[in-house]
Amino acid sequence: MAYQFDFTFIPDYAGMLGQGVAYTLGLTVFGGVLGIAIGIGGAISRLWKIRPFDGLYQCYVELFRNTPFLVQLFLIFFGLPSLGIKLVEWQAAMLAMVLNLGAYSTEIIRAGLQATPKGQLEAAESLAFTRRETFFYVMLRPALLKVWPALSSQLVISMLGSSVCSQISAEELTFVANFIQSRNFRAFETYFLTTAIYFGLAVMIRQLLGAIGRYAIARRAAS
Amino acid sequence: MPLVQTNRLHKFYGTNHVLKGIKLDVEEGEVVTIIGRSGSGKSTLLRTLNGLESIDDGTIEVDGTALVAGEGDLRALRQKVGMVFQQFNLFPHLSAGQNVMLAPQVVKGTNKREAAEIAREMLARVGLDQKFDAFPDQLSGGQQQRVAIARALAMSPKVLLCDEITSALDPELVNEVLTVVRRLASEGMTLIMVTHEMRFAREVSDKLVFMHEGRVHESGHPQEMFAQPATPEFANFIRSLH
Ligand SMILES: Nc1ncnc2c1ncn2[C@@H]1O[C@H](COP(=O)(O)OP(=O)(O)O)[C@@H](O)[C@H]1O
Ligand SMILES: [Mg+2]
């Protein structure tokens, strides 16, 4: 007997799916913005060996880049309450995303800053720029432009990885999919749809970030 | 009193004694060219003059701002000493105009409109007023180097250091840069330069400094030095040029 595909459940759950998508995007955008901010801070302290932040950042980066995201999430959600830090699902999910992306961004941005040609730094120095001025006016923008594709990829990877947050009942897209599937028992259709949505989101984020990167590069001609 | 004055200047890279007690006086408006073999310490000397390299002993004084064995107000010194590099080193994310505007804005707090005015003026001085909005990668090497000169001039330095600024250029682009330097010299700019363009050096320099193994081996008026080398090392150096 051939399997009968049935996608008629979609309208009933459209609102729920929309909320799941919004949750997932929220995690990604929030994680991306704060993660990159953390990454810039981390890259600065590692690059200039600002104590004690450089050491702390190094431990943090190594820890988060060498452990599974799911375990990081469990540690935050189930572990921290033992230390008196209680977070509800969405807070734990956000924190895990921010910390995870921050660790990867630190390494990506550091590589970009490190790739600043020595001559640029000497030119800035010879013009009497302080280290801080050199950073903001000479290093940061070219470095971010250079690593933008890598940051974009990381953001997409993290967006896809955020599905793991369903494990602590954060109501993102995968959580919603699991819920729907438990109701309609249409596993294939439900996860096929979910796959398609993730795929669409990934393509969209990639295109959007690519456009932002191209705009930033093109903008120079206008300014 | 000379505008630039160094005394007993010593510099080590590890155990490599690169500058061995340099004494150099440069008067205001003077054009001084430093020549010598590769590795004799020419670049290092220039780089100590605006604090790009620290010094291990001795003093540097530029227009009243002193550096004693590395201690002193580097920011003040650097504002008085402009530098142009062999590799141009323009900021790639900024237009020619913005490259020139940046330091006055950031370091001197000049407002944007004023900085733009300065930039136009400086770009005009190097013959590039048409290229205000061009980006470095849209300019030839010679044009980039002229923008770099304008960028240094925008800080109104007392003295301009030029370290082999035509060495990275294709031969046909060398002259446009030398023309700019010649004009600066005739306008009374104090210049200290390292160059391999010997004919040019003899033409524009008031003083020639021959460096050899970290010392000022011989110095004086270019025509006289070339006519009558005082040391066998300089005589050898001249011979090696042909
Ligand atoms: N950053 C550096 N670290 C170590 N040694 C250096 C450095 N820069 C220059 N030197 C050494 O100092 C000496 C003088 O170099 P330099 O001033 O560049 O000579 P020149 O410009 O006359 O060719 C050389 O022996 C060179 O190897
Ligand atoms: Mg040199």
C-alpha cells in the first residue's frame, strides 16, 4: 500500500510554526549581535594581551569550541540553578547561543584583525594615532569585511544548531515540529516541512548577510 | 639650533648593534639624503626619528620635543614628523580624500568640513585634486604614493621622512613622485630621505649622509662628496653604483 502524503495539517498549525520561526530567528539575531560584540571584545583582549581578560577569554573560547552545544545548554539550564542562577528556557537558550557564537566570533574576528598588514599599523602609528584610534579607524572595518563571509557561515551554522534548544523546551522551530508531530503522527510530512523551513531560513540569512557585506563594501564608493 | 638633532643614538635588535652612536643635525628647510648599502641602518635611523623604533641610548630632538633613550612624548613627536613609506600603506577602506582627512580628524580633532578642505588642498599639492573620491585600489602606484605624501602633509609636520618611496614603483611612475618631492623641497619643506635615485639625490639635497655599518661614515655637500670621496668605503659605494 502506497503512503498517502497529507499536508492538510499545515493551516491548523501555521500560527504555531510562525512563532517557532520567530523564536529561532530571535535566538539567531540576538546570539549573532551579542556574540559578535563579545567576539570583538575577545579579539581585542587576546590580540593585545590585556590581562586578565586575555586568559579568561582563552579559557572561555577553548571551552565553548571544544564541547557540544547540547551539553553547554544543559550546563546552563540544568547546572547553573545549583549555583543559584535560575534561568527560564528562553533565557538559557539565548545565553547558550550568545556564549557559543561569542567563542567562535572571537576566533574569527581575531584572525581578521591579525591579518591587518603591518604597514597599515605603522602608517597609523606614524600619524600619531593611539592604539585605540588605530583599532577603530584602521583595523576594525577592513577586518570585519574580510571575515564577514566566515561570520555569516558561523551564524547560519548556529541558527541550524539552535534546534538543539528544543531539548530544554525552548519553543523554537524544532520544538514546534516535535509538538505537531506528536499530535498528527505525520512524522515525514512534519519534518519534511521543518526541513524546508530551515533550508529557507538558512538561504535567506546567507543572502541577507551577503547583501549586507556587499553593501558595506559598495558603500565606500558613496561616502 | 637645528630643527632635528640626534645625539649618540644607539639601537640594538637583540645583539645586533644596528645604530652605533648616530649624530645628525638637520636645519629647518634642509633636504638631507641618507645613502648607504642595504643593512647599513638607514631605515632604522628614519624609523627612530618618529618613534616607530625605540632607541636604546642617546637623544632625539625635533623642534623642541625631545626623546631621551626612548622616554618622551611620542604623540607630540609624531605630529611633528611625517613619514612616507616604500609600500604607500594607504588605508584601503578609505578614499584618497578620507585617507588624508583621517589623521587631522582623529588626532587633532579637526572637524570634518575643515579636514576635507585640508585634504583638498594637500591633494592639490601632489597634483591629485581630481582623485579625492578614488579608492587606493583604483589608483596607480605613483598616485597612491602621492596620496600618502598628502596624508603625511595634512598633519603639517615640521619634517617629512621618506624611506625609499620610489623603490616599489614601476620605472615610468618614479618621476611623478620625484616631481612632488622636488616641489616640496623648493617650497622649503624639511626633508630627510633614503633613496637609491642618486641623480635625484645629488640634485635636490643640501646634505648627503653616507651610512656604513650603523655609523654616519661620511657626510657633506653632495657635489663635493661625489667629486672627492673622503673614505674608501664611500668611494667603493660610488663605484658600485655604476
Ligand atoms: N625589525 C627588525 N628586527 C631585527 N633586525 C632588524 C629589524 N629591522 C632591521 N633589522 C636589521 O637591522 C639592520 C639595519 O637594517 P635597516 O635599517 O633596514 O637597513 P637599510 O635600511 O639601510 O637597508 C640590518 O642588519 C637588519 O637585518
Ligand atoms: Mg631600508
